[in-house]
Amino acid sequence: MGEMGEPLVRFDAVSKRFGTLTAVDCLSLDIRRGEFFALLGPSGCGKTTLLRMLAGFEAPSEGRILLDGEDIGAMPPHRRPVNMMFQNYALFPHLNVEKNVGFGLRQEKVTRAEIAERVDAMLALVRLQGYGRRRVDQLSGGQKQRVALARALIKQPRVLLLDEPLAALDKKLRAETQFELMELQRRLGTSFVIVTHDQEEAMIVADRIAVMDRGRLAQVATPEELYERPNSRWVADFIGEVSLLEGRFSAPGVFQSMIGRIEVADKTAALGETAWLALRPEKIRLGMDRPAAAANAVAGTVFETGYRGDRSVHKVRLADRSLMKVAVPNTAARGERNVATGDVVWLSWPADAGVVLTQ
Amino acid sequence: MKRSAPLRRPGDSRLVVLIPYLWLLALFLVPFVIVLKISFSQTVMALPPYRPVLDLAAGWTGLKDFAAHLTTDAYALLGSDDLYLRSYLKSLEVAGLSTALLLAIGYPIAYGIVRSPRALQPLLVMLVVLPFWTSFLIRVYAWMNILQRDGLLNDVLMRLQLIDAPRVWLSTDTAVYIGLVYSYLPFMVLPLYAVLEKLDPALLEAAADLGCTRLRAFWRVTFPLSLPGVAAGVLLCFIPITGEFVIPDLLGGSRTLMIGQTLWTEFFSNRDWPVASAIAVALLALLLVPILFYERLQKRAIGETP
Amino acid sequence: MRRTSAFNVIAVLAGLAFLYLPIGILVIYSFNASRLVTVWGGWSLAWYRELLHDDAMIAAAWTSLRIAALSATAATVLGTLAAVALTRAGRFHGRLLFSGMAYAPLVMPEVITGLSLLLLFVAMNIDRGFWTVAAAHTTLTMCFVTVIVQSRLIGFDRSLEEAALDLGCPPLRTFMTITLPLIGPAVIAGWMLAFSLSLDDLVIASFTTGPGATTLPIRIYSEVRLGVKPEINAICTIKITVVALGTIASSVIAKRGASRRAREGLGIQM
């Protein structure tokens, strides 16, 4: 999935202000051809504003937006080769399914016969054959969503924008739809840009994710890179769960923290400056006895157990009163829990288990 | 989530604004300016019955000539003759009292509708509004039917032996009040209903939970929260009633002289346009504060002003 | 809030009785053979027959209907434009004045509005008659349309318009094919209100009318000043019936539309 020349979409130092509120702050970002891109972040981080600027419903206060190298800042939304799937679907209540899906084609000079043909093909693609004559208020949530998708895709846009499309669906339907979206994107080869606050969703569907915080980009990377190599404590904490140990490097690979001396595989960190070691819960081993041969080991008391079905995430209080999170797969048959609150346990991890963060 | 307001290009929106704007300027604002100007004119036996008439073709001298002939005679008359002052005061008195009556009668009706079963409410509201769709004039006339000397009210009262001889109901202040309350009731009930309907029933449950009796809960929770509706209803009745003409004319007597009738008489009977205009200007000045207050209320209701 | 007490029931019933009793009496007495209200002379259509011969009254009714239809349509167009301007045009020069003018006729005493319009026509040397009354009524009623349409526009789901734009529909066409059909009921309600206000108006019509353009209210008023007349009862009854039938018909049509859609939906699922 390498870059084929220019990026498809480029945000160039884009800012957006509403009165005194800065929603997007001097943000630069590239979106590549054929990729499934996610804008992820907490509420108010500006991801939806960024999407709406790409769609043309908001104009940037500063900066440029380029589509295939062309500055589309001044182009009104009805002329942009970009289509959006709205969060509340925004299906026209006074038109039936066929007319909703074919609406975009009626704005172009396409014959009625061709519109009918393409509408049928699109309905088949989203698995809604035969639903053409139905009225919008007769559809279920999942069906409405597929009509909204069909309506946006039928114009073969260069980019499809999805504004929190799965928020209203229940968990099972959401999982199914996520895979359907990925299938669709792969089959069509169109770039999809999805806005979501659900990090699990972003990790599942996206090729690359842009994590945003208060109008700025925190990190842009693949899901794996984001999870395994976050670039800051904020990102490490936002994605998944993490334990953060604060300390300093006294020598290459030697991290002095509040709980003692820790061996770290990364020998490139600067010495003497404050740094943090980020450890993901599944990389830490939990045992009742002190491990014989482990690079790093520390004892603690179980503060809280969190049973999640396939695994348990325990919070363990260490000697310096800090907490570490450990994930333990529930491999024992019949889910017998052998760790309880108050138990004294040993946590251990290899030298290459953590990531060194300097911010 | 934030949204920018304009959805169309500047050219289109200018046209949308311009058409109604021009109409209102021409047929609403300009006429008022003319009323103002004529209130400063002299009465003459001519067509039109006032002087000076602005002749723009006469250029600058025409303008000076125009200004020279302006006079405050009409206003002097207004101030000197006791009749006008009494008319204004009578109008304010009638408007105030009838608005109070409308509130006293309309509030229970609106409240009653809100407490009816949900499914019944639209029907009830429609029933309250339906008389409004039949003619205003007809409804006033209907009361003439009932209140006249050999009308229904006297007939019923005599049959019930509550009175011995037919009483005079028509051409009295009482008849005017009945007519006003009857005609303006929808204007009071509808804003009240609109506000009361949106009241969260959980608030009353919370009040009960915290120890309020039904009556206390009404005065301390429901009524204060319904005040915007009360204000809208009061203004929507008080302001037009002050200038009412038809009802006092048909149902009132010679003692009920409201300012609307005075204006009408000056204009149609006395053909004194300047004085009629002066009356209108003074009435407008009197009502300016309530009108502005109402506009403010309207804007707040649709969310323009916080 | 739903527990209905006796007081509430009485309040509502008493209120409705108060509202409908005079009208009911009027209707009944239009069929009274006797001239006097106190004497019941039996059922009769005599007054209706007299009405049919009253050419002046019929002409006045026809004039009123034409003026009402014309001014209601003009007021609906202008009022809808004003409502769109106030909700969608954002900030523009003179917006304060515009919104002030748009709402003022709602509360302005009619004698003031009527006088000012007449003085305008005189100053501009416009002959008074059919067209001046129509223009005056348009000005009066457009603010009612504005209020109704505006409150519908404010609750309108903007994402529908954005979706249409996104799919390539230019702004004007979006308004005509998406927004307008969906605020249609409000626009129609505005038209009906403007129509009935115009049909009913006495004061403004009196100021702005001219020879040959007597409206029905003017005619009725001139007769009624002299006292109660049974023919007036007859024409009032006719007017009430027409309005009542119109209101019932429109609500039946609205309900039937909804049930038709429900039946279609069921049909497909079966």
C-alpha cells in the first residue's frame, strides 16, 4: 500500500475557528488512494469538523484542502466529488428507498433507465434487493444505514466520508457491519474516511488512524504502530490500556523508576531526563511466586479484579502505591478464578516489553 | 456540534432577503413615516384633506415651502381637548382589565387541556381555535344576538325569574368585556398551552417527592416556569385590545369610547386626517414599549437572543 | 401531570361551552321563522332564500373570496421567503429592522396599520379598490405565515439539506425538492390562516377599500350597526359551515394519507 505519487487528500495547515473556539488548529494530514482512514479522538477534538471541511459544509479559517492536487476550499459541497454518509443517515423521508438511492444520479445527466439499473446494482451490493419501493419509516436501523451507504456510493466518489456510522447500532450488528464496510472498501478501492470515537472500531477497520486531541494531531499511524509504539503518554493512554512508569535513564538500557531498577531493551534513550515506560497489560506476566529468570520483576497486592470473559484485567498495587494493569487470559476450564483481591502476586516482563516515551 | 449558518452562496441569499424586505419597507415602514408627516399637517377642505403636500418636483424651494407649513396643531388639539385623554385612559383601562380576565379564564383552560389524556389534546386545542377560524365579526354579532334587549339572555333570566323586566346588556361596558374576552381567548390559551405542554412532568414529581402539596407545587414550580407563556399571552392580548374598534363599536355604548373608535370617528366622520394621524402616532408611542418587549420575547422563543 | 381532576374537566368543558354557545345560538336562529329572537316560530329557510336575492351581499362575498385567495397566496410566498431569510441567511445588514417589521403586524392595532396604508395610497395617488385591499391584506397576513413557517424551519433537520447538497443538488433545487415538501404542511397552514384572516378583516379593508370593492365584512358591518337581522344569521351560518367542513376535510385527508402509507407498508411485509 505504498504511495502512488500524490496523496489523494491533503490538509495543508488547516485551522477552523468558531468565534473564540478553535476546533481545528493548524493541522496537516495526507490521506492516500485506496486506503481506509480513520479520524479518532474524544468528543470535541475536531474530527467531525475536519470531515465536514472535506465535505464542504465548513470552510477552513486558514490553510488549504487539496483533492488530487487541486485546491477545493472554494468549491461548494454539491460540486465536490466527495460523498458523505451521515450519522443520523439523513434519508429523505418523503422519498422511498429507490428514490433516495438514485437521488444523486438525478442531479447528473443520467437517463432514467441507467439510474434504475445502477440503483438495482447498488441495492444488491448492500444486500437490500427488493427493498426499492419501501418507505424510509418502514426500515430498521441497520437497513437505513445500508440505504445511506448505497446512496453515497452510487455516485462513485473519490472519497467516501463516514460520520460515526455505526454509533446507533447494537454490538453484534456493529461487528458485522464493520466487516461489511471493510469488504466493500476493498472491493471498490475507494478511499474511505471514517470518524469515530470508538478506538476498537478504528483499529478493526482502518489501514491508518489519525488520533486527534483538541484540534491537533497526536499521532498518525497504522493500528499496530499506534498500539505498540505510541508517541506520547496521551496516545498510549487513549488507545487500549497501559501502565506508565515514570523515571530516568541512569545508563543505556537502565531505567531508574520508583519501583526500582528496570531493564529496557531500547538503549537509545537520552540519559538523565525524565521519561516514561509504557507497558501494555498483556505483555506482563502474573504469578504467585517470584519468577526465577525474568529481566524485570516486582511484587504487589491485587487491588481490583476485572473479569471480562475471555480474559481478566487486574489492577495491582505496588510498593510505591502506584497501580499496574495486568491482563491474564482465562485459559483454565470453567473459568476458575485463581486470583482474588488482596492476594500478593509477582509481575514480570521482558526487557523489550515496553515503549519508552519522552512526552 | 458546531454548524455554520449560511448554506447558500451570497447571491442567492440576498434575493431571498430582498424580496420580502422591499415589500415590508414599502408597505409597512414608509406608511408609518407618512402617518408621522401627516400628523404634522394642517386640515383643509380639499382632496387630499391636508396641507402641505410634498411636491418633490418643486425642488429645494418646494422642500422649504413644505417645512414651513408643518404644524403641531393636531397635537395641540390632542392635548387640549379632554376627550382624547379620556379615550386613551379608557383604552388602557379596558385593555388592562380584559387582559386580566383573559388570564384568569384562559389559564385554567390551558392547564386543563395539558392535563387531559395525550391523545385528546390536539382535538381540544383545535376546538379552542376553531371559533377563531370562523369570522371575528360573526362572533361579536352572535353576542349582539344574545345581549340585545329582546335577546336570549334577558329571555332566559326572565324565565328563571332572576329578573322582572328586560335589562340593558348591550351598549354597556360589560358587553364590551364579554366580547373582548370571547374574541381574544385563543390568543391567551395558545401561548399558555404551548409553554405548559413542554413542562417536564418529572419536575412536579420531584416537588411532590420533596414534600410539596399539589397547590404549592403549582405556585412554586408550574406557574413560574409558565411565565414566558403568560407574558406572550398578555402582550398578544393587551396590545391589540388597546386599539380595538369593532367590539366597542358594536357592543359598547356612548360611554365606552376607546381610542380606536376615536381614531375612526376623526378619520371617517370628521374627515380630520391630521388629528387621526396624531392619534395613531400617540397610540404607537404609548404601545412602543410593550411592542418592543413582545419582539424581544418572540426572538428569545425562537432562539435568536439568549 | 396526567391525572385529570374534576376542576380541570370542568374548566375545559366550561371554556368550550362558552366558546361555542353563541355560535350555536346563531346557527339555530338562522332557521327561526320568526324575526324575533325571543319567539320561536318554527324551522324555516326563509332567511336563506332572502339571502339568495340579496345581490349586494353575494357580490360582496365574491369580492371577499377573490381578495382572500389572492392575498393569501402572495402572503404565503412573501412570508415563506421572510422565514427562510430569518433562519438561513445568517447575519445581514438591516436584519434587526427586518425582523422588527416582520413580526410587528402580529400585535399592531389594526386601526394604525389601516390608516397608514390608506395614507400611503393617497400620497402615491393610487386609486383605492380591489388591489389596494389585497395589498393591504398581504402585508397584514404575511407575518402570520412567517411565524408558522419559521417555527417549522427551526426544528427542521439540517442534515437532510446537507445530504442533498453532498449528492450534487444545487442549493435552490435542494430547497424546492427537499425543504419545501417537508415544511409543506406549515406552508399550507400559513395559507389557510392568511385566507381566513383576509376573509374576516373589517378594519383594514374599510380604510383601504374603494368604490366597487365592498367586502363581505364591510357589508355585514354596515347592516349590523342598525341592529340584529336574521339574514345576517343565515350568511354567518353558511360561513361557519364552510369553514368547519374545510377544517374537518383537511384533517381527514391528512389522516387518510397516514393510514394509506401504513397499509402499503403492511402489504409489502405480507
